[in-house]
Amino acid sequence: GTIFLDDIYFVPAGITAPTQASDPTTIAPTSTPDDAVYYDGFEQGTFPESDDEWSTKGDLPWELTTQEVNSGVFSIRSPQLPRALRTGESNVTFSTNPAWGKGSIHYSVYSAVQVPHDDFRIFVDDILRGQGPNTVNTTGFEEQELQLPPGTKEVTFAYRLNPFDLDSLPPAQPGRIDAV
């Protein structure tokens, strides 16, 4: 399976969630939603080097890609962890700025994971706040939102290979991502 993230933005509390501009007429960069104090559509083509709010760690890092995008040209994706690892994990973490206060993080996610082969979880300060795979749109991006209290928060998107450390796995169901 694979996880793609795109169009991440933070909206302070008390502001109605902005609507994303219609599909851009140019390929990059995409526009920042109204009232967002932070936006990253990864259109600078540098990740994580020039993205101070982002870090990636684990068996292999998350990476910039053009394979699947919600808007623009780029998104980020979980790595292809080799099955030889048996189990593995790779995380990408977004750190909020304490000056932003309380609000919500909005993001577009395409999670094509298949438990027990792999899974996708979302943590805020090490507390589980969501998990995949996509439930509404199983062949593309879904818009998601997490409410966050004030202060610096670590939002971690975690990909795990063979999360139950099974000796053998059932055959995976073919998906659209697997065909790409």
C-alpha cells in the first residue's frame, strides 16, 4: 500500500474552514486557502529540506512525488518498504507553530493500505486520532480535518508494513495504486 498527502493547511479557531480554490489554471504553485495561517502543497519541489515544519523518520523517509496529487504537481508519499524487512515503519511529522493558537489542520490524504499487510495511523502528540485506509473515496484523495488545542503540536502520519508481525500474509487485493 501507499499513502499520499497533499494540501495541508492550518486554520485558527473561530474561522470557518476555507474552501480550496478551484483547480489551478497553472500547474504550480497552488493557491493558499483564505484564512489559513499555514499552507503546504509541496509545490516548491523540496521536501523535507525547505519545510521547517516537517520531518520524516523510520526505515525509509517519506518522499516528494508526482505519482498522485490532489492539486498542483507534487505531493508527498510513504516509502516503498521492502518486504524483506518483514515489518517496518516510516513516519512524517508536521509541527505546528504555538503562535497559531487553537484551530484545525486540514489535509488531503489518499491511503491505499490493506490490513494486515500494512496500515496508516495519525497521531497528535502520540495520541491516536485517526487511521486509514480511505473510507469515502477509495481511489483518490479525501479531505480530512483534525481539531488541535493551542501550543506546539506534533501531527504524525505513520505508515507500518506488516503491523502484526505475521509470519505469512494473505494475498493482497489489487488496487489502483498497485497498478501504477
